[in-house]
Amino acid sequence: MADASNKAPEAAASEVKTDAPAKASSATAEQKPAAAVVKVPKKEPGPDSCTGIVYAHANKTIGMVIKKDVRVKAPGKRELLIKVLAASINPVDYKLNTMPVVGLFQEGKTVGLDFCGEVLKIGHKVQNFKVGDHVYGFANGSLAEYCIAEEAKVAAKPAKVDFKDAASLPVVAVTTYQALKRNGVKEGSRLLVIGASGGCGLMGVQIGKSFGAHVVGVCSGKNAALVRAAGADEVIDYTQTELPKALLAGGDKYFPGGERFDVVYDTVSSSDPVDHRYEPEVRQFLKPGTGRYVTINGATGDALMGLLRTGIGLDLQRTGFDLVMCAPNSADLKAVADLVDEGKIKPVIAGVHTMDEEGLRAGVELLKSRRAAGKIVYVPPAPPPQADPTDTAP
């Protein structure tokens, strides 16, 4: 009994001693809660910036400069991030920066519309393309190493041409395809193409022939062989004789049985006073009542009416006249790609330049000269050479 009574206080003391530290630990835990775990989002692979061509009013000569840190955006839910393998430039690209009102908002924006490249990333609602696909189409700011394109404005690259050829096509080929199809060019139609050696003109000849039309092309004598090779049945050298006189002098050569043209496709006339305006003198050669004068540029009023038709389908254009503005879409890009792969369209390139200061200047100056036979294409600068990890030389 004595032993039992002696051990009891020790046990009690032991319980108190072991209980005190436990309470102290609990209090400490309450006073210093554990720090919350912050999850850092994983950075997706891909570039943050790249080299591109941007608008710059400071360059008084061409209105553009090379920029080394163009921001690369992430694709939206129905967009693709494209690694650009080639891109081409169009007259609208150098004109946009000088247009009234519109030009004020272009400073610093990346230039370009046409591209061909590889899909690097896709938005979560993209259905028709996957990473690694080779595509071509339309993208605002295509003249850079990377660009963002809407799924609805892209199609699979034509299989039988290279990236540079494919990049030369979207604006000129889709614009022309829509212009001729909308204005009823078909088997047996008679088509006059003015400016037949330019980007849209060469497409006018080739797509017109693919539709089954008899095509007469108008160009300078030095480009006559090129236009004939594109498929023109007849070629008129406007530098030798004014177009109306040449047409009248040609007689049955241009108007067999007195039959006039169903469609005139004018790729030259514009609001620029430097450009010749052909419509007033050429309309007489269209079929009365049904002939269509189709152009891709014109006076401000005509351009506004063309914009209304393309944008909202409201046709307020003059009788027998159609100013066509390109409406980018995948279906027409696919139709063009099919014509290319069938051998009915052959891209024509006037020159290939690198996206650097020298290449930028050379390409834009050629484009502005209005003497380019075909399209002007740009390719991204070559990546810097990588160090050889096996090289042990000092």
C-alpha cells in the first residue's frame, strides 16, 4: 500500500509535465498558422516576342521599320498561333499607313495579311486544325516571325507548292476568285483583264481560264510572255497603243462575230491620281445590259459602296459595276488550294526578301514602283547559329 501511495504523486506529476508542453505547442500553432501554398502557373512553351515589320511614320520613305521585340500574343479560343514560314505584301499594306483617319491608328502595328506557316498553338475551341499543321491564309500582322490567325480565315496549305508560293496567294487569289465568281464568269465568258501581270491580274488570267473563259490580258510588252504563259488567249501591250484604240483595231481578234466582253476585271484603276482610270474608256466594250465592270479599287464613293456590300451584303453599287473587297474565309481558301493542286493556278513571285532592313526597303520599293510581275514575299530572318556543345576549343 505504501508503495502504491508513493507512486501516485509521481504519476500525477508526470501527467502534468507531459500535458504542459502539449498545450504550449497548441498555442504556438494557433498563433502562427501555416503559410498558404501559392501555385505559380506553368509558363506555356513559345516565344514572348519576335522580329516583325511595323508601321512607323518616322520612316518617311516607306512608312515601316523592322522591330525586334514585337509582342507575341496567346491565341484566343478560336485562334491559332502560327510560326510564319513565309508572308507576302500587298499594295494595301503600304497605303494603309497614309490613308485619312485610318492611317492615324496604324503606328506601331504589325504589317501584313498573307501568310503560310506551321500551327504552334490552338485555342480550346479550334476544331479543324492541330499543332504541327501547315496552313495558309489571312492574319492581321502576318509580316513577323509569329502571328495570330482566326480559324475561319485559314485553310490547309496547297500540297503541291512550297511555303513561299502558298504565302503569295491569299489576298490576290481569294479576291479574284470571289470577283469572277460573283460576276458570273463561266464557260464561254469573254474576260478582259487590265493589269494582267500584277498579283491580282495574273490570278484573273488563271482563274478566268479555270472557269472556262476566253481571256484577253493587258500589260506591258516586257511582261507579255509571262501573261501568255499564265493562259491568256490574247495579250495587248498598252505601252504601244492606247487600250481603246488597240481594242478597236483588233476587230474579230478581240470581238469574234462582234461579241463584246462579259466582264472587265480592272486591277489598275484606283483613287490615286497616278493610276490611269480605265472605266470611262473601256465600258463601251462590255455587252450592253449584261456586261460587268469589276475592279478592286476606285474612287472613295465606290470604295464605300464596295465595303457595304462586302461587310453587310447591302448592294448600292452603280449598275453594271462591282468594286470587290476580299472577304477572307476558309471555304474560298480551300477552293483556291484545290485549283493550285490541280495545276490550274501557278503562283508567280516577283521577289523573295528577308525580314530585315535591307529586305524591307527593297521589297516595298519594288511594290510601290507598280512594276512587280507577281507577288513580293518575305521570309523570317535566319535564327542565330547555336553553339556546338561538343566543341571544346578554347
